Amino acid sequence: MAWQVAASAVLAVVAGVAAGTQGFLSAVLGGGIGMIGVLVFALVSGRRAGSSGNVVRIALRAEAAKVVVIAVLLWLAFVAYRDMVVLAFLGAFMVSVLLSGLAFAVSGDQLNSSRV
């Protein structure tokens, strides 16, 4: 999640320079929605599974909850935020979501071993 925060912050600054305050706020909102999705996934999947069948069931429920929360938040953002800079919003959102997916592809050991 640290990568998501860092990438969202960089994109927000770039959007702020390019499009002003509304660009900055749009990028923060887009990146934030992606991060909220990750938090929802973590909260739902944090239960003790017990069996391998329950692990799959919990993971699917967590992913479904994440998708529903993200869809609702995206809808609310588009409906409520009239001055949104759509490119900044969607760019930060997509980067945030892509980075959350990459977190599962790279283990913590690989990340820590690259630091000397």
C-alpha cells in the first residue's frame, strides 16, 4: 500500500501542476478510491479460514466486496464532484488499482532483498 500512496501523491502533484487545485484533488480522490478498495479486501479477508475451501470462499468474498465498494465510490465521485479532472482522477485510480494487483505478484522477501 505504500507504493499506492507514493504513486498517488506523485500523480496528485503532477495533476496539480498541470490542472490546478481541481487536478490535484481529482488525483487524490482517484488514488484514494483504489486504496479504500485494498483496505476493504484486507478487512474482509482477515478472517481465519480453517480449510482450503474456506480460503477460496473468503478470498472471493473479499474480492467481491472490494469491487462493489470501488464501483459505488466511483459512481459517487462522478455524480458528486462536478469539477473533476477526469484524466487525473482515472489515471490515479488505475495506477492505484494496478499497484494493488502487483503487490500480490511480488513477495515482501523479493522487495527487501533488492535493498542493500
